[in-house]
Amino acid sequence: MTQYLDGYDYDAIHERAREVIANPKRLKKSAVDKYMNYYETKCSESKRTIEAAKAYIPGGIQHNLANNYPFALNCVKAEGAYLYDVDGNKYIDFLNAGGPTILGNNYPPVKEAVKKAIDEIGNLTGLYGEFETDLAKKIMQYFPSVERFRMLMTGTEACMVAIRLARAYTGKLNMIKVKGCYHGFTDQLIYEIRSIGTGSEAAVGVPDECLKYISGVMPNDIEDLERQFEENEKNGGTALFITEPIGQDSGALPLTKKYQKRVRELCDQYGAVLIYDEVVSAFRIGMGGAQELWGIRPDLTVFGKVMAGGYPGAGGVGGKAEIMGQLTAGLTLGKSNKVMAGGTITANPISCVAGYTAICELEKTDAHKKLAAAADKFTRQVADIADKYKIPAMIFNQESILHIDLNAFQHVASFPEFSRQEVEERIAACMHLMHEYAMAMCAEGIIVAGGNKTYINLQTIDVLDDALDAYERVFSQYE
Ligand code: PMP
């Protein structure tokens, strides 16, 4: 049996999840002890400085992905394929800051363009600059569904603006999302995030009223989708359907083309705005994102990450001119039927020039073709190592997004045979094993994202053989 799976074959991935959940493998205790010792002896300055930071920063860290086990690392440099910590350790960067750094760290052409922009234009003006149109045009070149584009600072903001536009346009309130998808952390979208069945668990500090109009549907379940649209009709209709088009958590539970097509039909039938949240997939899954892959045109697309070339701030929304035309250009005073969106730092020279240059570099270097070929080969090789050590795993990729998942925690809640209590216990156990895995990978010289997600970038293509050796060292120490 090969562990390698087709990254778009939901049924096969889901079936394998059942097997992985039934036969959890873990690192030998001796390996866990060895790796814990690595952190104590080789990462002592990280430990000390993060501990000290706790007096100033809640928990000592601020980026979600910095939450490494047993403690966070203090990163002092990012260059090319590597990240470096304060203790002088060097790591292959399979984190890619959660996706944006697809060209590699501190990629010289983007850095030079940003420096030039700062020298020539400055850091921030508050006025219009032509660089804004350059980026918008470049995005529209690859996303024909985008007739107008509006820059924002984060994916979170962009999702917030997209739902506001959809509601203003339709005059309806209800939203449907796919359970487990992440659309930022605003009050109304912090529902059913990361794993299925979590409901409003993450919505601490959010009034219940904020979640009144959102409902979640099971991935790829067309009946559930139809039922929800019908249900909403009794209650004012559906304003919008929002999803990560490659599936929850960057494709951990891939959505199928058949499902996507039905979503499009139902949105048309019920007069709902279809929003693709391509924060991860735009310029990561090919130049035209998941919508090009599926051949489906959403009404609105949310952008982030790669579209600002790994620089701050990365967010934007684009789509049909008629819907986008509702946005204000600047602050309007008095009575207005326009949709408000703002941002002091929005559309600054740094973000726009970095994004524009990064997209041009992706074109010039033919990056996606190279990344897809390297990722397919590498993922298969990792799967062969899992086979060799008889570790049940879900190993697949969607271009340069790799899922090397030995625990399947995101699938647990989608098996109806488990009670909610069992789901919670199993997820907790899976999460612990996943953290141990990420800890082992890091001690062997590779930083991955959150434990089950692995991004490769243009620079890491040259170090994949070294990376493979690290996987061999880790997998050989499983029970
Ligand atoms: N949507 C998706 C699909 C994301 O992955 C993310 C961030 N991981 C966001 C929205 C939010 O983007 P940001 O972190 O820039 O606010």
C-alpha cells in the first residue's frame, strides 16, 4: 500500500483518515526524550528570551504559527530556503510564514523593488499612487472574475469586507460556510474554524448575536448544502456562501469539483453571492488560484498572503464590478448607500510594489511549474518513507501545499460514529501527537506549519534531498 494520495480525491483521503485514526502511531519515548533534550541544550537562548518576553507580550509570542512545542523559537534571520534561530541553529523553511513567501525568504528582486519604492516614493503617503493600479491590473490579468480590486491590509479584513459587500448587494443577511474553513477572526466569521463541530468554541468574547446569521455545512455534502439553502429561504434567504475553494485549512479536507459546481448553481438559484477565500490559494495554486483549477467564477474573491509578496499588508477583495462598485472611495460623510471600508496603511507603496514584483517574478521564473513538479516528487518520496516504516498517514499535495499528516485530527469529527466527547478526546490526543511530530521535525532541521501542513518555496527546491534525510530520521523513530 502506498501512503501517497491524490490531493483532490476527498473520498480516498477521508477513507485513509479512518485508518490513521484507528492506528495512531507515535514517536518512541526514547526519541521524544532525545528531542526534548535538543531543545534544552541547543535552544537555550530561545527558551530564555521567550520566557523573558512573557513579561511584555501575552504568552511571549504573537504569531499563531510561532506556537512551537515545547517552546517557541526566537528567529533572528530568514534567508532563501532557511530560517535561523538565536542559538545559531539553521532550519529548512517549510513554514513559509504560513504561505506568503513562495519565492523564498528575502527574495532579492522583491527586496530591491521595495527598497527602490521607499527611496523614490517613501513609506506611506495617504494619497493615490500608480503602483496601486499596477497591482490591481496584475491580479486581474490572472483572475478574470475580478473586474475591480480593492487592497486591504489582511485576509481577515478582506473577508469582513467581502461579506459586507455581499449583504449590501443582496439585501439579505444569512451566510453559509463550509465547516472547518478559516476566514479570519472577525466576530461574525469566527465559527466552525479549523476542525468540524467546533461551533462557537473559538468565539470567546464574541456576543452570540454576532453568530446569529452564520451556518456551517459539511464538506462535500451536497444534501446538507441544499438543505441549508432551503432552510435559509424560510428566514430571509442566503446572502452569501463563503469557502476556501481548495478545502478547509488549506486543503486538508479537499473540496471536490462536483461540490464546487453545485455550490455555484445553488448560489445562482438562490441569488447568493459566491465568495472564494483564496487567501492561501491565489498565486499558490497556479497563477489563477483554485478558481482557475476548477474553472468556476466566484462573484467575489478574497486575497492575502502571496499577493503582497511576503510583505505587510496582504489583503484584498476583488470581483464583479457591480458588487465592488458599492465600496466607498474614501470616507463619505452624511447619508450614503455605500459600503464602508478603510485602513490607514492600506494600499501603501511597500505592499503594492512587493505584490506586483512578486507576481512578475512568479511569471518570470515559471515558479509554479517548478514547484508543482518538485512537490509531487518530494511528497511521493516522503510517502515511500512512511511506507518503509509502516506509519499509517495521509500524505498528499496540492501543488506546493503539502499535507504530511500522521494524525488526521481534522477528519475526526466528520465520522458520525464518534460521539462529541469521543471526538474531543481523540482530537486532543491527535493534537499532542502532531505537536510531537513537529517538534521532532524541527529538531532534525525542518520547520513545518502547525504539524500537518508543509509549504515548499522556490528556494527550498534545491534542498529537498536534505529534507528527505530529515524525514527518514524522524519516521525511523516511530513505534
Ligand atoms: N482566509 C484564509 C483561508 C486564511 O488561511 C487566512 C490566514 N491564515 C485568512 C483568511 C486570514 O488572513 P490574515 O491572517 O491575513 O488575516
